[in-house]
Amino acid sequence: MKIIRYQTPTGEIEFGTQAANGCFRLRGDIYNSPQPTSEPAQVAKLLTPITPTSILCIGLNYRKHAEETNAKVPQHPVLFVKGINAVQNPNDPIEIPTFLKSEQVDYECELAVVIGKRCKNVRRADALKYVLGYTCGNDVSARDWQKTYGGGQWCRGKFFDTFAPMGPCLVTVDEIPNPNSLRIKTVLNGTAVQDWNTSDMIFDVPTLIEFLSGSTTLLPGTVIMTGTPHGVGMGKNPPVWLKPGDIVIVEIEKIGALSNPVVLESGQA
């Protein structure tokens, strides 16, 4: 099932399903056997497929990306986090920070895994039983804050508002039995700048769930951003940084395309 979350013309937030013949409302809790209906979904605005309870991110998880950044292949998954403030809807803008100014904002296409059941100390062999589904994610990164101004850790460069776009839909696990065999790419202004396969992950999805749930409770709605393949702007010569007017599209096989324009941050919330 392809699940969408949307706003109706009158402002209600609802869930629906995408089908070949249109979009239809869902009834019930998406974490507990939601039921499709024959009622057309009145989609005025597409939203992120879920509201995350937490966003756990994995760095340096593709072999060729580690090579392009001259980094050693890690022995254990490299974990950092993003705040819920960073979540952004499909088609809404990625904002380049201007108050804490960044001149090195980068794109990172990622497979995002959504946990569907509360879990702890999960064994790798059972890990996918706890997954609700998958969506496209963009781990937007301010490299100057990540590498130079962040005090030696990555969170400051990853934590800005709008730095975690997700969507356009959530594809349930029954439709993607193997998340480590999907083509994944970023298209920047019509040109593919990342184009690879999730099979290149150093730590596959079941391994990540086993690691992240170790002595740690993962709640329904936990999003795991599983790392990015090679081709990031930082790795190009010369580097390619996002700028106002750009359009960034993350595409993942069997899921769809997540598109966001790029603008400068303006004013305060």
C-alpha cells in the first residue's frame, strides 16, 4: 500500500492511499491495519507521510560515499540525529540558513525507514517485522557547520529547519520485501547528480534496526535515515552547493519522487 498524508481544502489532516485509479481515504490508525475506502481523497496539499517521533540518521553508510569523502569504512554504524523541526513536506522549500549563515548546503538522497511497532533489542533476522514502510528522504546538510563550526560533531549542520524533507508517500513493507535492492538518486535542476543502489550500504536495513534498538526503545513513527550514496555536492570538483532557485528531487525505485525548491531563509517563525 502507498500511504499519503494530506490536508483537505477545509484544513483537516487525513491519510489516504495512492492507487492506479486515484487517491482514496484511509480509515483507522496507520500503525494498526488501516482500511482503504472507496471515498476519494480531497488533497489540497501533500504532507510528509508521517509525523516522526524521532529521526535517527546514519552517516558514511555507502562504500563509494566513504571513498569520495576519504573516510575509513566504519566498524559500527555512525549515528547522529535530526530534530522534528527539520521535517519538510514535499514541494515545500528547503531554506538555506541566513541567521546562522551557511554557504555550503548540500543534498543527500536517502532511503527513510519508518518503524511501525515499539521495539527494543531486535535481532537482525526479525528486524523487518517492525517496519511499517519506506519513504524518500533528503538529509540536507550545511557542510560548513557540520565540518568547521559545529564543535566536532555533526548535529548543528544537520539540524536546521527544513533539512529533513520526506515523501511523497509511505510504501508499506509488503511491497518492498528487500529494501537493499532499490535504485536511488538525486536530480538537481534536471541533472542526475547521485544515481546508485541501496545494495551498496555498508550496514543494511536489518542490521541498522538491530543496532539502533540495542538497549534502546524505538517507538512507532521513528524514522531511520539510512545514509547517502556517492555524488554529494561536497564530493564534486569544484563542489556543488545548493542555491536559491534550485529544484532538488530525490527518487527511489518503487516509492516515487520527492521534490523541493531551494530558497533563502527569511525572517523568524
